[in-house]
Amino acid sequence: MGKMLENLKWQCQWVSQLGCMKGCANYLGLKISNAWLFGATGYAFILNIHEVVCPSGPTAWDDCRMIELAGNIGLKIAPFFALKNDEYFAEKQRLAWEKVKDALDAGKLCYGWELEIPEYYVITGYDDVGYYYSGPGADSGKGPKPWDKLGDTKIGILGVFVTEAKKPADEIVVVKEAFEFVKKFSQDPGEWVFPLYKSGIAGYELWIDALKNGKADVFGVSYNAAVWSECRKYAVGFLREAKERLDNKYSPLFDEAVKHYEPISKLLEDNCKLFPFPPKGDELENQEKVNKSIEYLTQAKEHEAKGLEALQKIAEAL
């Protein structure tokens, strides 16, 4: 018993879930640029920071709305979750296993959480033992991961995501709904953001305060710097692509947004260079680097506030 999907692999991205979505899109023959994927799901414009800049920040939030937004660009994704401390967890592991096998047999695709490290992986096949996968640390593919070990980790979250192609939404809907999500996530996220984390401008302030107070985690600082730099790079790309896709009808509004997100991208890129991943030592002992990071993040925060306003103007105009 088994099935393997040749030529299915993730696309290397710091945001590994989007790297999995892009790998699935490529396999399905969907022409989706990285910028369009990052922007349409809102990821390019959000920020989620833990009070000590824990490396969990980029993934530790309720991303169900983000996953729904992937449907606007042609990826219908059905998540299935379970927690290690759930009653009947073993049965839920088996249910996840059956869902993945049935999906792959039916020509659908799947990706999952923490098949190896705490990141996302495209599931490239299965055999009698378990899952085969591609993702961080397993670019060329690994497996089998025993099906009854999925979710049996320190974090203790089981997640599989059945993925298939669907008809994309109108491009105005893509942009409008993405920016509406970004506004809510950044200003009033509710249960999307967990205790000890902050989003949007408050996230920048938490990041800056952790550096000032010496509370920041060196591994997390390095990882967050890489992730959010990648996101803002694609934010600029999305704004430019959206402007063209909408036939330049809203050029002044998009140009205003680019005017703010371009410097944010550069500032976060420079910040990323201060703390390369993985850290080779406690880079936070270098006060000059810490001070420079605070300077970059403070400037980025100021541009971000204006950038979010620009995004809202676009959403209101569409």
C-alpha cells in the first residue's frame, strides 16, 4: 500500500506554510507568484511578536482566516487539527492519516505541521509506515514519518491540510479581502493573537522593548528578523503586481502604499543582516547591534503605521 507524488516539493521560504502552498500551487499548475501568494493571504503585511521575541511568533497565531484567503487565488485548503492532550488523540492521529491517504489517492495534495522540526512540510506520499515529506531540513524529501507519531511532540499540535485547486476570485476581491484581514489582524485581532503576543504596531513596540530590556531571545530575534524581512519584501512586490492587475486604476493609492513599504522592506532587510540565522553566538551581547536594531525597528514602525493607513484607503476604494 502506498502512493508517491513525483516532483512535489515545497518551495523554500522563511514562512514555511506559504512555501508549502507554493509547492502545491506549482504542482497543480497554478501560476501564482510568491508576491501574490504572500500578499493575497495577508502574510506580507502582518506582524506577530512574542514578549521575548520567541521564534514561535511567525507561526503561533490563529491562521484560519489566512488559509481561507488562499482560496481567493486558487487554493482550497481544508485544515484538520488535534492536540496531544486531547481525549482520544490516538484516534485523531488515525483520522488524520486516513484523511491524507484518501486525499492523495483522490488526486488532492496535503501539507502538515511538524513532520520534522516545528515548521510546515508538503506531504509527498505515504506507505504502510507513514508520511513522506518535503520542507525545512528535508528539501529533497524524507520519510517515512510514522503516522502515529505525528503531533506527538513537545509542542503537541497535529495539523494536516488537504489542498486542491479551485476557481480564483476576482482580483479586486483578492486585494480588498487581504487588506481587510490585515487591518483587523493589526489593530483588533481578538482571538487570532494569543496571550503574550502582540500584532501590528504593538508588535513592533514589544520587539523594541524586549531588545531595550534585555529580555529578547537571541534565536528568536534572528528568526523573526528573517521571516518579517521576507514578508515585507513580498509586500512591495504584491502592491506593484496588484496595481498592474487592476489596470492601474488606483495607481495613486498603490504608489502611496509602496512609498511606505519600500523603506520598511529595506529597514527590515538591514535589521536581518545584524542577526543572521542561525545565530553563531549571543549576538545580543553586542550593544551596538542592539541599538542599531532598535533604530531600524523604530523607523519601520513609523512607516508601518502610515502603510497600514494606505492599505485601508485601497480597501475602501475597491
